[in-house]
Amino acid sequence: MLVIGHREVRDVMRGQEERILSLVADTYRLHDEGRTALPQSVFLRFPDSPRDRIIGLPAYLGGEAPAAGMKWIASFPGNIASGKERASAAMILNSTDDGRPEALIEASLISARRTAASAALAAGLLVTGPEPHGIALVGCGPINREVLRFVKVRLPGLREAVLYDTDPARAEAFAAEAAGTAPDLVFKVVERVEDALGSHRLVSLATSAGEPHMDLSGCRPGATVLHVSLRDLTVESVLGAQNLVDDADHVCRERTSLHLAELASGGREFIDTSIGSLLRGRSGFRRDPERTAVFSPFGLGVLDLALARWVRDEARGRGAGTRVDGFLP
């Protein structure tokens, strides 16, 4: 068993945004081709702590180098108040020859960067008109920090980031930290979410909201909204938008905004296409420059799997990680 810790994962991923974007795009194409196995995620909830959960995402990825495994990711929003990260994660990879576990990988960075790369790919596909010069980030945590990193690679014309968080100090801290790594960007903290939504045609929502609380009336015409946290938008906002998803069967459950929209409308006709189909050029989707487009990614386990396999292979090649002998019988 090879155990790969956070520091080693970070070292492999450093400066590899283009590679990660390519891996995520290739994985979406394989998924759209039907070359994956992706059971529904398992949600472990706690009767005395309804906001907390641990999610298991099993997956199989086909192609030239098949992989199988599972991500086990915890979300405890209360951690933020005590100075801890909201999410923590581990990934296990299994041999596709005999099923034996081969690697245990710290996966918080894998999870955050596959999410951000997914959002950046969608942004590149959905933005209308000239390349946007700015982005609004609603929720100033680690996910939007990564979204900013990857969108900047995918849309290098970005020059401004408008920040909103229910905790203004958190937004200010985000701006100070991000300015050190992106000195070519101007950061602006606003006091109202409406000011953020209306500031640019590209918006990323990455909050810890458990119920819909936001409409899109304040967005600019033709805005692209990266609905990463899945539970921010009202049903009416979802039904009034052009909707792109990663997988309809996965995203329409567990009371996401799209699940609630399905329950309200009696179907999924409001979902226009999937990102895999769009990347393969087979969706027939046409972006309406006057309507808001919303990308709602559930977060597919095959993306974690693709990045974890790459991290494992790179770590092996560098002699990184800790080999644990005697783990198996």
C-alpha cells in the first residue's frame, strides 16, 4: 500500500493547472461515451448534526489505463468557525486486476481542484461575447480560491475579482491572500450579494448553503453562473435559465436546487445538456446571449479518480509517499 499525504499531493499538482484541466475534460468525454461506472454517491448524515455529512463516491474509469476507487469526503461547516477547513477527504485506489487496494491518498486538494477545473471548463464553454475581464466570487473559501486559479488559466483576460461573503472579514482575508498569488488582478470586496451578482458576466457560487436563498435577478444579461455549491439558487431561477450539468441523474437528488426544480416541474426538461456532451460537440446546445446560463456540477467521482491515478503515478515516479508493507494479508 502506498500512502500519499497532502504535502506530496500538493507538490505533484503545483503549477499543473493545464494538465488538470486536460484530465478533467478527457474524463468528461469518457463519461459521456459510457466508458465509466458511477454508482450514486452515499451520504452519511448524523441525526444530531444535520448540517454535517460524509459522502462516499465510488467510481470506475475506463480507457487506456482503467482505474477504480472511492473518495470519502466529509463536510462539516462548523469547522470554519474554529479555524479548520470545512472539508476533508481521502481517496483509495484499487487494482482493476485483482481488486486489492493499492494507494491511500489525502484528497482534499484533489477534490477542490477537480471541482475548480470543472467550473473553469464550463466557464470557457458558456461565456458569451468577448472574454470577460472579471469574475464575481460569492463565498470566499478554498473552493472559490481554486475556481479563481483555474478560471484565470482558462480565461487569461481576467483582471478583476469581486468578492462577497456573509463574513466580510473572510472576504478581506481572501483578497489579501489571493493578491499575493495573482498580482495582476484587482480585488474588490462588496457588502451585498446583489452587488457581486451584477458586477460581471461570470459568477461563481461556492457557499455552504443548505437551502435555496438566492435568485439571479441581479445578474447581467447573458451571465454565466458556476453553481458549484448546488443549493444556492431558487427553483424559479433554475427553471428560467439555460442549464448545464455534469450528470443529470447525480445532480437531481439530495435536495439540490436542480432536484427541487425537477420536483416542482415534474421533469428534467429544463436541463439543456451535459458538459461531456458539449465537450464532444454532440449536444446541439446553443447558448442564448440574452439568458443566464447555470452550470451545476454534482462532482463526479470519476474526476477524483482520474486526478488520484495521475497523482499516484507521479508520486511513484518521484519515489514519494510512504510504502506500508504488511497492510494486506
